[in-house]
Amino acid sequence: MTAFSLEGISKRFGEVTALDNVSLSLNEGEVLGLIGQNGSGKSTIMKVMAGLHRPDSGVVKVGGRAVQLRSPAEAALAGIGLVHQEQSLIQALSVAENLFLDKPAGSTWAGVYRWNSLRDRAKAQLDKVELDIDPFTPVSALSFGQRQMVELAKVLSLEELVHGHLVILFDEPTAVLNPPEIQALFGQIRRIKHRSSVVFVSHRMDEILDISDRVYVMSDGRNVATRDRDAVNPDELYELMVGRQRVNRKDRKPREAHIGAEPALTLNHVTVPGEIEDISLKLAPGEILGLIGVQGSGAETILRTVFGMADDWQGKIEYFGAPLDIDTPAQAVAKGIGYLPAERKTEGMIRNTSVSENVAITYGWQHGRGAGLISRAKERGMIEGWVRKLAIKTPSIAHRIDNLSGGNQQKVVLSKWLFGKTLKVLMLDHPTRGLDPGARSDLFAVIRELADQGLAILLVGDTLDEVLTLSDSIIVMKDGRVSARIEGVQAAPPSEEDLVKAMV
Amino acid sequence: MSKLLQSQGPLLALLGLVLLFSVITDSFASWGNLGAVLEAAAIPAVVAIGLTFVLMQASIDLSVEGVASLANIILAITIANSVTATDIGLWAVPLVLGVGLAIGATSGAISIYVRMPSLIVTLGMWLTTVGLAALLYPGRLPQILDTRITGLAIGKVWGLSWIVYLTLALIIMALLVEKHTRFGRMCRAIGENEPVLVMSGIKVIRHKIAAFALAGGCYAAAGILMGARIGVGNTQSGVGLLFPSIAACVLGGTLLSGGHGGVRQSMIGVLILVTLRNGLIMVGVDPLLQSALEGAVIILAVAGSTWHLRRKIRVIK
């Protein structure tokens, strides 16, 4: 019997269509595995089900009845609970208080806690997930695995509140867990199947195949396939996940790279605890090295570590043959390393200031009169030169950056780095995020030209085609480790499916 | 050991200070001086109690000095006094406390509904209440004649004034509120992760306004105790309370970024500060040098007590 269904759900965020006429049905006692690439609409669909987003059109049905889920509280009353990725717990409070945070009835009397009743009720919930801890332990003292179980227990307390069938949503619950913890979680999922249906999102194909009864594949905001577990062919799923991110062969302009012999940047067994493990790579002047992986795979962490932003890392990083010994971005910049952050609006550009201010902020002094004095006239000439070279569309360089289009903003942020005379390594973190196709190919051309001029470029790509189009070599990341290395990409490009296979 | 240092650092610092001053001076370790320390700590402690709940929520309240002065003036002119003819007897006490609560609630409500940082709202409230206190000042210094108020400072039991015992009672009440009420627990949770609470459907606004109201009430209580101690109503009576109370909270481990610390920690902070002041006098340090030393010690102590957290605090404001 169908416990829950979505019919023709669409959801737009401004210009972006996150869900495009998506339908999904969930049978009683079934585990549905939801799989798809970054930005395929997985988390949006989960949020619609959990009452966090309201769809623009379409119908949500619970037990065959059309309902409107206006808030997580309403979803809870309908028997739907979302198990968060552990960040919904308040660390300073105890496990018991967290369990009943959103449902205080019965645990307080006139605002004063009834500790005994709270302890007993919390104990009962913890027993369900076989977690043997004192309910008054502060959450900050628990391991990630235990926190995930507390999250689960918090959602399972719906069992007492709601009479009907439950729908439990798991949003990448395994991201922070180790293998035994994952097995324990799967045990719990199998146990609760008798009175709940489960939707399980994961980036990892093997987990999806292990726990799911059916697999639901998303790509570009659409459901592209639904398969029973017995009928699953992983290779077909990889192919479906690629979706529209296929390189248009006509767009490909093989670049004759002039790659330097001596590496500009060498990473030897670099580890950042909990994020990346044992990463080694080489990047030469004139080379574009593309890093790709699903969210949380650690590709961004590599860039941030080289840029002096990691708190704590081990291993060796060499920069033109000498050890790179830096703790801050300022030191990285002084050595000639630039970093274009993914969050353009918060980390890249300085809002409410002019284009010229944004370009000159880091390296303006290099074009000054020395002794810390800046030369406005010289700066202006240089900035106008870059605006012309990158074809930045702005009325003048005194124009406010906020009023430019996303692509032009990104080019301004990029010219901040190109402004420096000493720049040797440029790291690009999702440089085309949020740009329209025209702006994207403009930026691609600029990036290629920079490499031709001898800059070493380390790129974390948003999409497969981006990385395949630009890179000379590709490193695929999975769970903080390198899962595949591909050299000579331009001469012999790998297939998109091979990359996806290494990613999930 | 390092864990003990982390969790109990301020307490160890307090014990260290006591030990240090006991060894290097003869006069520090005496019952009389211990009493003097407690007397000096009482009023800042009352202020720090209120402030702690606001700081735990990652807000701040700077209106202490104005609210305490205003409370002190209202008390002095409504109770039996040497200048005005009004005398509502002990009803003046709930009146003054009510005024404090209302001012605090107003600050909180403005900060939330007008979406202004509490720093600015309470800075404005500080000046507003200083102005109101000056307006209400009857022209001549009103002596408080009601002995039930002045008796709080004069009457002593086991060498300590009633002010100290009242403060102790307040501390115990505050500890109970912090530990056993939903309000107290939510204060800390708000400071740590407000968005999650909002998503969980908790009436965060109510708890936030309550914290400011409670703080205002505590400042008013401090104004009353101040009136008892100096025996007059003075527009300047609250001056000098802001710095030690905020410093004490932070010294004890109630971080300005919220979510940490609590009443117990703030009280230890008050004792550290008062002990330091008292000890420096006993040692005979030049009074002009004293405040410089105090400031330096506070910076050192806070740096030491939050050292293990420094990586977690990414943006310093």
C-alpha cells in the first residue's frame, strides 16, 4: 500500500528550477534509496517532504489523502520525520533535553523541568535505538555515531505521538559515520521498517544498494529512473546520474598545454583530520588540474589547506621545491598563491564597493609608488586594462560591484588575483557556480588563457563537463581520499560515467 | 589534568590568587578581610547574575549603570526621605524592581522587533536611564530615612551585612532557574544555535525578552542595595558597575559569543575580580597602577581560560 506520495511537484528558486514535475511514491515498510549528483534536487525533495519547503505546484499525499505541510511541526503530525545530519542537536544541552526539545509537553511543570519524568521518557526512546547512555549526558560528550542515533531517537519519538504509519527521511546520515556505526544505523533502519517507510539519501552507491528496496535516481531536478533492487544495474545508474552534464563534443577545444617540467606545487601525504586523508598531487606551471567529488569529498579542503586556512594538517607541501610553511592566507598570497572562493557573495567580493576597489584590494600596492603609498592613477590604468582583457561588462570601474551580473562579478574577483605581479598558482573553487552558460564559456576561455601564460591552476569543478573541458589532468575524490587519477585528459578524455563511478 | 584546567580554570585561578595574597601579605587572610571581600562582591554579583542570562544568549546589555542609578533615585524619592514628602514605604521596592523589569523587557523587545543589535539598543537605554535619573533628582541629595532599607547595610549577622545574605539568596535562586527551568536551559541553547531552536518551533523571542527583563530586574535590585549601602539617592550611584560585571562574567567563562558559562562561573569571576582589587590594596600597590594591573590581569586570565577554544572562535568582534 502507498504510504506517501508526491505528484507533479515543482519548485523554483529564483531563476533555478530545483524540482521539475517530480513524482514519487513510497510503499509501506519500504526503504527507498535516493541517489543523484550535487544539485540534482535530492535535498530539495527531502525538504519538501519534511515541510521545510513548500512546493510551487503539485500534490503531497499521506496515506492517500492530499495534505499541505507548512512546517516541520505539521509534517511531524502527519507522521513524517527528518533525521538531520547531526547538526540539529544543541551541544550544550543533555541528550534528554534534546530529544524533547520540540515537544516539551509533559517534561516541564510551569516552566520547571520534571527531571525524573524526562529521564524515564528519554530512556525509553534511547532503548529503541539500543543506545546505552545516561540521558543526562551532554551531547557535546557523544561521538558522531551516538549523535546520529540520538537524532534518530528524536524522530522515532513520533511513534508515541502519531498513530498511523510513519515516514522517516534520512538526509545523508552516513556522511560522518565509520563503518561499524553505519552498520548499526542500517540495523535500526531494518528494525523500524515494520511500521515506517524510509527515504534514504546517500552519496555512496554501495550503501544505497545495501539498504534500499528500490532505488530512485535524480538528475537535473527530475526523476530519471526508479529501479527495484533486484533489477539494479549500477552501470546504468551511473549513466543516468550524468544527466545533462555531458560534454558537448563540439565545445571541446583541445588546448596544447605547455606544462613546465618542475612542479609549482607538490602535496605529499597531506591529511586534515576528519576531512582529507593522505592526499598526494603535483601541479606544474601551465597545467590545469581538475579536482572533482561529491559534496564533502574534501576537494575544497585541499585548496583551503594550501591557502593556509586549515586549522590542523599533517604531511608535506612543497612550493617550487621548497617546503611551504604557512598558517594564514596572507602568507599564501605573499608567496604568490591566489584562491577564488566558492561563495562569491560572502567570501569573494566586497559588497557595496566599486569594481576598482575589489580589483585593487589585494595587490594594488604592487603598482604603487613603493613605501606603502598607492598610486591611484597607475591602479586605474591597470584595472581598466583587466576590465578590457576579461571583457567585464561594467559602465565604469567606479561602478558598484553589486550591480553587475554574476559572471561579471566573478571576473572582477578573478582579476583581483591576476592584478598581482607575483601570482604563480591560482586555485579556483567552483568558479562557475551560479553563472549562466554564456558567462561560463567566457570564464573558461580566460582560465585556459591564464594557463597558457604559465600560471599553475588548481580547479574544483561544479560539474563533470566543466572539469572535463578545462583540465589537463583530473583527480577524483571520494570520502576524503583520491579514488581515481586521470592524466592526459585533453588527448584521451575519460567518459563521464567513469568519473561518476569513482565519485559515488 | 588539562581537562581539569579547562573546566575549572577560573576556580583554580581564584584559589591561586587567594593563596598568593595570603602568603605575601599578613592582612589578607583574616576573617575581617574575607568579610570585606564578600561585601565588595555582593552588588557586582547581583548585576552579574542578570547579565549572565543575557550573555549566555549571545546578546549584551550595557544599560547597567543607568538602570541601577535610576532605580536608586526612584527608591530614594518614594520611600521616607529627607527631601520629598512621598512615602509609600516598602512598596517602593516592588515598584523599583518593576521599573527595572520593564526597562529590560523594553530593551529586549526593541532589539528583537526592530532588529537592532542589543549592543546599540542597550547603549541607548543606558543614556536614556541616566537622563531619567537626572530628571527625577529632586535638587538636593535625598537621604533615605527608612531604616528597613538602610538597616540592610548596617545590621550584621556573623559579621556580614544583610546585603551579602540577600545576594546569596539571589544567587541560589538564579542557579535553580538556570538549571531547572526551561527558560534557563533555553538561554544557553539560544546562544549556541538559535536557528535550530526556531526550526524546532520554540518561542525563542519570549525567552530572549525574559532574559533582558530579568537582567533589568537585577540591575534595579543592585540600585536598591546601593541605596541601602550609601543611604542616599544619587544619580551617580550606578557608575562603575558595568565594567566589573561584564569582566567578571567573561573571566568566569561566560563567553560573549554565547552558549558557554553560567551563573556559577560568573560568580567565580566576580570573586576573582574583587579578590584581585582587595589583594592589590593589601600589597600596597599604587592606586594609580592598580587599574592598569587589573586590566592586564583580566586580559591574561581570559586568554588563558579560553585558550582551548581559540580555534573554534573564527570571527572576533
